[in-house]
Amino acid sequence: MEDEARTTRPLWVEDERGRRRMPDPVRNAAVRAVMVASVTIILAVVAFLTSVTGSWLAFPMTIAAVVATVVATWSVLDIWITRQVWRQRNGVVSEPSSTAYAAGRERVAEERVAEERVA
């Protein structure tokens, strides 16, 4: 009996809804931020190791790591700014019943009617 109960019950249940894909500009900003953050971490590790060993590269690498930290902070803020700008330009509101979604549906319906007229 226990074997039958285990085989009939699924391991997980698929979410029908799924997640929407990030808009392209936001995704590009996120990829840039990850790349800048990874370079910043590498610079910080190299700066630490050169400081421990007493190398002459310790000071330049520390300066580079500080500058990279400032750039990484800006790149993370860039994701947020790009996301907000995209939302404002495309009228996306977090409420499903918002007028922005209705306007989008109307625009798609108008495009379909225009395509049907051409065809």
C-alpha cells in the first residue's frame, strides 16, 4: 500500500502561471551588474593577497578595488533605475486590473485588426 501511495503522488506540482521574463533593458543592466561585481570581487581578493604578501602591487590593487566597488554600486543602482524607467515608459502597474494592462490589450487587439485588414 505504501508503495502505491508514493508512486501516485507527484513529487512536485507545476506552477501554471510561470514567471514573466525581465524586459531586455533590465536584463542587460542585471548582466552588466553581475559582471562588474565579479570583477570587483576578483580585484578585492587580489588586493588582499598582494597586501598579505607585501607586494608593491598592494596599493594600486587596493585603489582599483575601491574604484570597482563604487562602479559596482552604481551598476546595482542602474538596475533599479532602468527598471523604473521601463515601467514608466511602458505603463506597467503591479495591479492585474490596472488600466495599463487594458491599454496594452486594446493595442494588441488594434494591431490584430490592422493585420487582418492587410491580409
